[in-house]
Amino acid sequence: MLKLGIIGTNIITDQMLDAAKTTGQYQLTAVYSRTLTRAKEYGEPYGATAFYDSLEDFFNEGDFDVVYIASPNSKHYEQARLAIENDKFVILEKPAFVNPEEFSRIESLLAAHPKARLVEAARHIHTGLFHAGEDQLKKMDTIQGANITVMKYSSRYDKVLADEKPYPNIFTPEFAGGALMDLGVYAVYGAVTLFGVPDSVVYFPTMTKSGVDGMGTAILTYDQFAVTLNFGKTANSHLVSEIYGLKDTLVFDSIFDTTKVTYFDANQEPTELEAPYFENSMVDELNDFAALFNAPDDPEQVANYKRWQTLSREVNAVMYNLRESAELTFPADNNR
């Protein structure tokens, strides 16, 4: 059983802890929050026994093997740094880091702490249905392009519209927020996993008065085709995500919370792909990560870790290049 500590007491952490329980491989022991009251209030119902409002005490005194970090994006680097320096296994919510400089520093730190591991929680690429889609894609003779959509209205945008300050973290540059950094990362991860690193990228954002992108369209150009990404937090979309062959098409009902993948052959006959499915889409990634943490030196797990790290680095670079194309900057970029 892996002992688990958490940073971040929010909805995504609820989902993670529910998934962790389903796997039967994690036990929550320690919780960090900005106040002890909040740490206890959140952690006690899940069986945690140690609570902290000091990150240093959390890492120095906390009895845990794995730390799950689900804090605002701008906090990831410092918190991951502390975790690695304390030789922890780290599950870091996406996007892992704000820019390539942060990513590079963390990789150097990991090299200096060989017992530590860091994985980015890109839950959607670990699911059975996503893998089934990957396998079907490899069988398609021609790829002419794709459209990937991840768009859901955030209730927190109501506060921006009402000009209620301080604005929610996810809608501020100070916390490295915005559509690309919150939901766009799902689309970018999907594209880079399925098609590799693009030759060029460009992003056309729609800005909010809080100083970040509320929604936008990104175009990833490859040698023989282009992939269009639509994502946002200020509108709702009901579009599927599609990959276009010659006469055939591969359809994900949702790229980030997939419940159905359908392949339409050249005669437009549909086949629904089959794969093991968990209602909580974080179960598969937590099972994968537990396999790594329990046997970090196993050759298969070494290969998995290398593949995940490479993909994470590639996604980080694409995300940063998209921001650069749109001249979107964050205070964290000044620390480069």
C-alpha cells in the first residue's frame, strides 16, 4: 500500500481520492493546506491522520511515499522541487510546469535525486478507450487532419463577469491560468500523444478582462496535415473530436473524458471500440503510476517512465510555443 500525501483540497482531489480508493493501492496519510483547519476538515473524512499548514513540515515530517499536487499552476514548480528534494514520488496535475525552463530545472533535480519520480497526471491518455483509439489510428492508411474540442463553461467565470475581485485563480495570469493552461492542455496532450510533435503551432485566443484567454483556437501543423484544437472555459461545446482518414473517420465522444470511441470505415459503417472502462477516469492513470512506484527499477516501468517524461516535456514545449505565438505571458515566465 502506497502512503499518500496531498497538496490541494478541491474537486479534482476528490476525484483522485475516489479513484485511489478504487485501485486499492493508496492510503491517504497526510494533508497540506494553507490552514490547519482546512487540512483537517478535508482530510479526516478520507482517513488522513497528519495535517500541515507548512510545506516544509509536510515534507520533512509527513509519513508518505507519494505526493499528489493539485495546486494552482504557478505553484507547481516550487512544490514539486520540495517533493523531489525529499525523494518523494510525485503525481503532478497538468500542466506540470509553466514553461520549458521550469521543466528543465526539474529534470536536472530528478537526475540528482534518483529515488524520486515525477509523473504528470494526464488522465485521459491512460484510459483503455484512449488506447483503443490509438490502436485504431495506427490501422488507418491515411491521416488528413483532426479536430479536437474541449470546452466547458466554468461557473467561476461568473465572478469575472460580475467583476468580483480577486478573480478566481484559474482566470488570472498570476496563477498561470486561462483556457489553454486549464482545458487546452487536454487537447494538446491528445494531439501530441496521437500525432507527435507538430512542425509549427499558432494560437488565436479570445481574452477576458481578467487578463487571460477565456477560449481559443490553436492550429498544429504537421508534414501532411493540420490539427485544429478548440478549447475554452467561457462557453460550452457539445462537439465530438474527430480524426479524418481518407474515407474513414475515428470519433472520440470526448478527448478528455472519453466514454465512447467509434470508427467509421470507408463505407461509413460504425464500429464502437471496446476496452475496460472506469466511470472515474483517473483510475487507469493511478493504476499505471502505482505500478511504477512499486517497482521503479523494473525494465517495463523504466520504459513507461521514460515515455511519459518525454511526452510531458513535448507537451510543455508545445504549450509554451502556443502562448508565445499569441504573446501570452505570465509572471512566472520572468523567473526564467
